[in-house]
Amino acid sequence: MADQSYLNWPFLDDRHRDLSMALEDWCASHLPVDHHDVDAACRGLVAALGAGGWLRHSGAAEGERLDVRTLCLIRETLARHDALADFAFAMQGLGMGAVSLFGSDQQRRWLERTRRGDAIAAFALTEPGSGSDVAATATTAVRVPEGWRLDGEKTWISNGGIADVYVIFARTGEAPGAKGLSAFLMPADVAGLSVAERLETIAPHPLARLKLDNVVLPDDALIGKPGEGFKLAMSVLDVFRSTVGAAALGMARRAMDETVARVKARRIQGQPLAELQMVQGHIADMALEIDAAAALVYRAAWVKDMGAARVTREAAMAKLYATEAAQRVIDLAVQLHGGDGVRSGSVVEALYRDIRALRIYEGASDVQRVVIARSVLG
């Protein structure tokens, strides 16, 4: 089992420790799953996570607040056992984040379904011409007698093609740039929405490019007010960005566990690899990276849970350091496994592919550096 001494850090309460232990038991019985049919695997994972009660933490019930430390603990634990399980949980939270934070009573009916695992959610923000630059969103939403007509494209949409509901961002034109965006709740079966392309990546995930052609949504599909889309998107990312760091942390811990077992068992020149000082130095570096990442992740989550309106700087630091550190830890794990480290299907080989996307999505590493620098300079 991975080191769990961090559970006794003052950032966490007894309820977090109890949850972590319960989820550990659940994961041991349910994970990993077969990834060969990624769509089926994700549908099955959402259903299983819902049946286990874990998805109730992915969104806040009426009158409750999202507990970011709980989100981080769940993502870290799931990612350590199965990166696709982490993906399935995370997208339920991110996909319905705007509804959880700002949705109407009617919109929250969808949230009830995603928290039970009865429906799959997606967050449709990225476009072919706008990734980290949300203000460059080109998809339009125009007032029509029936409500709103949406036209445009979204790409790299997680759960694209299997989602039952999307939160989609479009330009409504109240002001130039970021101030002219709005958010809408869009069922997947609405007329005019199509999957233009399924996207394949080095780690299996359901991803798609979506096309919106005269998609008409009623007035009550609008989340919040017109022109608040950018604020809603940033508020959602402010909550979930540190959880990306937590997922990376879980992958790094799994890489460490695999490596410690490897260097203790593998012998060279009559002695275990673990006896070599150079190997011990690598193990020390991995442990240091993991603890430093954990401190930043759970600090950011704790600050948010203590009532901070925004944790943009803390969340950026947590995501940047944890994802970059996990990449370094996993690379060392592959190196210390030798040829077995690059053998297709091995645990560390899969982790090597799984970790790479975390340094890109929800704000690439260099974007996080800009956010941090502006916070310091400002």
C-alpha cells in the first residue's frame, strides 16, 4: 500500500481519513477495469462509482458546498488504482461543476442524475481555435423566439460521444472577449448536435470534436446570467484544478510503489538494486517530489475549503508542480524498471502514457506559470 502518513497532516479531518480508507477498500474490489472498449469501460465505471456512493461527492446537493479536499482524496486514490476510474469520476464533477455552483433548481435535476451515476456529464469549453485562451471562444449563441440558437465547434471534449449532458460555453456578445460568454446546459440528444470526430490519444479516453449546427436551447438552459460564462468557467476550474494535481499525485505514488518493489526484488551483481547508492538517490528524489506535491495539493484544497473566494494562485501551483513532478517520478520509475519499464501493458508503461495529458488539460503548465507570475508581480 502507498504511504498514507500524509492523511495525518493538519490539512485533513477524521472524515477525510475515514473516506480514504473506505475508498481504498472499494478500489481493491473494483479496480482496475478492462480498458479495451474505452466507452464501455467509462460507462461501467460511472455506474459503479454511482452505486458505491462516490459520485455524490462530485457535486454539491442544495445548500451544500463542494469539499475540495474530498475531491482531491478521491481523485488521488482512484488514479493510483486506475487512471480511467479517476477520469470517470473527475468528468462527472467538472462536467456539472457550473450547475453545482450556479445552477437553477431545474438544472440541478441533471446534477442529481450525474451524482447517482445515472447520466454522464461533459464540460465543453475548448475549441479548435481556443484552448487555454477561453476569451477566444468562437461558438455563438443568438437569441431566437424559442430561446437560444448555438452554432460552432468544440474539440478535445472529455466524454464527447458518450455524455448524456454537456455544459457548453458560447459567445452571446454582451461585451468583447471574455465578458461576452455565457454557459448553457445542453442534453446530448438535442437536434443539431453531432459528433464530428472521435479523437484517439496515447492513453485511452473517450474524447470527441463536436459540431453544433442550429442547436436551439430553451431560455432555462442558460446557467447564471448572460455574459457570466467566463466567470462560471473560471470558478469551476478554481475548484477542480487542484484535483488534477491530486490525480497526478496518485499516479506518482503508484509509480513509487511499483519501483520500490522492483528494486528490492531485482538483483544485480549479487545484491538487490535497492542496495546501490545511485538507486537510493533516485528513490529519495521520488519521495521528495511526491511529498512536496502533496503539500501543495492539499494546501490549495484546504484554503478553498476554509472559505477563500478564489484560490487561483494556490491551485495553479498545485497543478503545475504536482503534474510536472509526477512526470519526473514516473520517468524514473520506467528507468529503474529497465526493459520491463517500456514493455507494453506494464504498470509503469501505462502510467507513462497516462500522466502526460495532465500537464496540458485544464490549463497547460506554461499557462499555470503565467498565472503564478502575474499573481506575484501584481
